[in-house]
Amino acid sequence: MANILVVEDDKLLGREIATALTEGGHTVVWIKSSEEFEQALLENAFSLIYLDIMLPGTKDGYALLKELKEMEDRKNIPVVMLSNLGQINEMQRAMDLGAMDYLIKANIDLDKLLDLTNNKFLK
């Protein structure tokens, strides 16, 4: 299946997402801060990235998304933003920066996430 990067600092949610995707047949790299992002990209070829907006460290998810989309060899990796910021302007900002979708963390159903991963985000 796919090699997926999950960038999520919430340990419980990050573990649940990584487990669901792994049990769905994917290889998952889970990191918890913006500082680990560039190294993960250097060490792996990802088919999809789940990216939290609010992260510990010097950069938020928006900054990481912007950097990714400026990398010639990585800019086509689909990115799905994860956040509890459900305002339209936050969603629009993510989409304007190149995100493929935006999921509200409080509403994540892991079975639906796996279905979306397999049937929408990786197509």
C-alpha cells in the first residue's frame, strides 16, 4: 500500500491514526513536531501526509505545508490538514496553500479516515 507521514503532536490521536492506517496495510511514519518534518521528508518517499496545524516547535502546519509545496521533488505529495480550528478562513487558508483536504480532529472516525485514505486521498 502507501507510505504515509502523520504529523500530530497529540499522542493519543497520533497513535490512533497511525495504528488505523497501519492496520489498513499502510506504512506509517509518525512524528510529533515541526523540527522532525524535514528529516522525515529526506529519509522517506511519502504518498500522503496528514499534517496537524498547531504543532510544538518553531513552525506551524501552515508553514510546513508552504515549505513542502515549494520543494520541487515533494510538492506533489497530497497533504490533508488536521485541526480543531473549524473556521472557514482556516480551511480556506490551508486549501490556498495547497492542501488537498481539511479534517476536523474532533470529528475523525478512524474507519472513515482509512476509507478516505484508500478511496480519495491516494487516488
